Amino acid sequence: MKRRTLFKALGFGVGGAVVLGSGGFGVYYATAKQDTVGDVSFDTPLSIPPTAAAERGGSGSRVFRLGIQSGETRFKDGPATRTWGVNGTYLGPTVRVRRGEQVAFAVHNGLSEETSLHWHGMHLPAAMDGGPHQPVAPNGTWAPRWTVDQPAATLWYHPHVHGSTGTHMYRGLAGLLIVDDEETDALNLPSEYGVDDVPMIVQDRAFDGDNQFEERVPLGGSLGVIGDEILVNGTLGPYFDVTTRLVRLRLLNGSNARLYHFGFSDDRKFSLVATDGGLLAEPWQTERLYLSPGERAEIVVAFEPGERVELRSHPSEYGGTLGRLDGFDDRLDICQFRAAATLSDDTELPAVLGTAPALQGETVAEERSFVLASDQINGKSMAMDRIDFGVHEGTVEVWEVSNDNGFLHNFHVHDVQFQVLTVDGERPQPPLRGWKDTVMLVQGKRYRLAMRFRDHTDPNVPYMYHCHLLQHEDDGMMGQFVVLDKGERVGAVPHAHHHT
């Protein structure tokens, strides 16, 4: 019986009460809250992932070579940490592509076990998606290709091996995948990569006494692995030298399970300009922003000459009574920003950014309901050979999704960006008014998501929908759908084959 199911059956919200008894658990609970404010030295420059080089392919496509490998990375004094990376020992390069261009990849697996790379947020054929049906064998090479056909956005790539995604990501396999387009280029937003347009892959990690990664699940935790130290782009205690008045941060929650509640140490306001699928219609000014695992956000922050300020994760309101065990009460310093004595001021925050999603007026071909509870969706665990349903190409569907078991979940759909129509019947808050592919599900609330399925029909090769808290996903909180052409019916999943 799985951890959370067992606790529920025993009548406990947390396993610590069973193991430790009330007194011992009380001490454990009291010490579970972390506060790193003032304890992070910020003595290492923030590492900026290199941009991936591309070759020109025979058909005019741009070809990226990505080598998955094991190695060692020195995060702190003492022994190096055994890690996995892409074209390096930890994380991978930032892949930049443009709307309208043909791209191709040569993904080589240099590990001793199979893995994969999924292009999270990308609209592409199911056979190129890098999900659990596209594993790459040890020493094998996978060669997906497609035409980029979606607006500028901050996407990312990571493994998606059924049952092992959490471990593979925790070891270090992830990187950003940025889409550019002419509309966004025409805006005067900060856009110089690594200078005023800064990638920030935020991850929590736990280290053992020998500096090795430890997949530490809190006693009684419900989310999976929660670390007590924060890496940004693989840097512990990072600082960033600010040279411009406005800086655009591309934030990715690259953690397995931790929820971040981003804000600054002085509670300054910042502007949210883009979410998972690209630009909002207009900037939203705020002091706080939640990102659950897999979600991205682009924010623009203004700095004054000579100042220092920290990006921080603040406590969350969504943890419930026992959320402290999963980090909801934590206060964590993420990165320090150090502004130069003089700052250039050549960019701006436009009042109008993009076009708001407008699917609410479309004819709805089908409505579906999804309930996430007990490592299942609608009472079913993931089965590789079961296609749960088919959707029809060119149609709009509305999916109503809810979280019904008291633990944090979120919901990610492959291939599409969706519009959040309503949350419990009300218009969504500004952070949910742009295109999304991953949405946090607050316990008990109903989220109505509208999405259009276009192109890339295949009755046999499915896309995934799942919780992006990786232990939940690996334990079976995932389903599969296919996109059908006119007259097609749901087929059968071909036997898994390795790419060699």
C-alpha cells in the first residue's frame, strides 16, 4: 500500500504520528519549519546555462545535439556530487528556437539505463513528445523533428520515464527551451540573455554527509522529495550582478515537489509579463507569485543603483494543518541581486504585451471531468497500454479538473496550452489569465480549462495528462489521450520500442 493511502487507511493525516507517538511527533513537527533568511552566504555568481549550438541540417532544419551523461559536480566544499546532465554534468544548455522554423534533435543517451527528454509545453507530434513511449536506450540516439508553431514562451525539457521521472530529474536532467517570435522581438522588453534576461531554474536538493543527493521524503510528507537547500541553475547561494534598471527573470519551478511562493526580501512589487504559454495581454503588478512544479513565469523587476535585495520563497497558505512537513511554512532565500552604482536604462515595460486567450466563445465539442485523488485520476492509475480517450483535431474541449484528497496537486497537459475559464465559477486571478500548460489545483476548487487540439493526429501514439508533482506522477497519477482525424477511432498503443 502506498504511503498516502496507508496513512488515510489508518486514520492519520501523517505517518509521523504512527511511528513517533504524539510527543515525538510534536517535537518533529515543531522543528520541520525551515527559515534560511540570513543564513545563505550568497558567495557564488549565478551560473547562466550556455545556449545550445545548432548545425544546419540537410533539409534546412536546425539540428541540436544533446548528450545525456553522468558525471560529478562540485556544489560545495568537500566531495563532488554524482550527477547527471545534458552536454555537461548537471542540467543542460538553453535551447532557443524560433516560431516557424524546422528543428531537429539528436538526443544521445550516455547513461547505463534508459531515459528520455520531454519537451514540456511544446506543440508537436505525439511521437516526438519524449514521453514514456519514446524511451532512449543506453547508448541509443533519438532523433525527433518538428516545425515550431506557437508563440514566444519559456518552455523546458526534462525526462519522462514512466515510474522513474522523479529520480532522473533529481539527478540533474533538465534545461530551458525558449521559443522566440517577431511579435515579442518588437517589444522593448529586457532581452539580452544572461544580462537583463535571466534564466532561473529553481530546485531544492538535500545532500547527505558526503555531499551526495539524497531523495529525502519528509516523515509523513504527502508530496514526495523535499530538499533543504536551494539551487538556481545549479548554483548554491547565488548572487547576480545587475547592470540594468529593468531585469526580466525567467523563473522555472524545476523541483520535484516543492511549491514556491516567490517575492522579494523588501516586498517590492514586480510585474508578471508571461506564464507557461507566453505573454499576458498586459503586465500584472504583484508582490507574490506561486509556482508549482513545472510552471514557468517571466517577471520584470526594477532595481535602483547600488542596492542589494534577495529573491525569496515565502510561506504558503495552501498547505493545511500538516503542510509544514512538506515545506509550506518555509521561508527560503533564493538569490541575491546586487545592483551596480550606475544602471543602463534602455528597455521598458509595455502597457500592452500580447493577446489574451479567447476560447470561451468557441463551440465546445466535448466536456470532460478529471478528479485527482490517491495517486489516481478518475479512480484509475496510469497504464502504458491504455488510451483513456480520443479528442478530435480542430475542436475545442473544456476539461473540469479538481483535487479531491487534501494534498497539493497540479495538472499538466501535453501538446496544448489551455485557457483557465473559471475557478469555482469565478473569473481566474491575473496569473491564470494567460496561456497555461500546468495549473496548481487548490484542494476542493474546480478549474475549467479550455483547449484547442490542432494538427498532429495519431490514433495510436498518446499524449499525457498528469500531476507534475513527480512522486504522484511516478505512482500513477497520469492518463493518456490521442488526437484523431475525421473518421478515425482510438487505436492501440504500439509496443514500447527503444530508440537506438
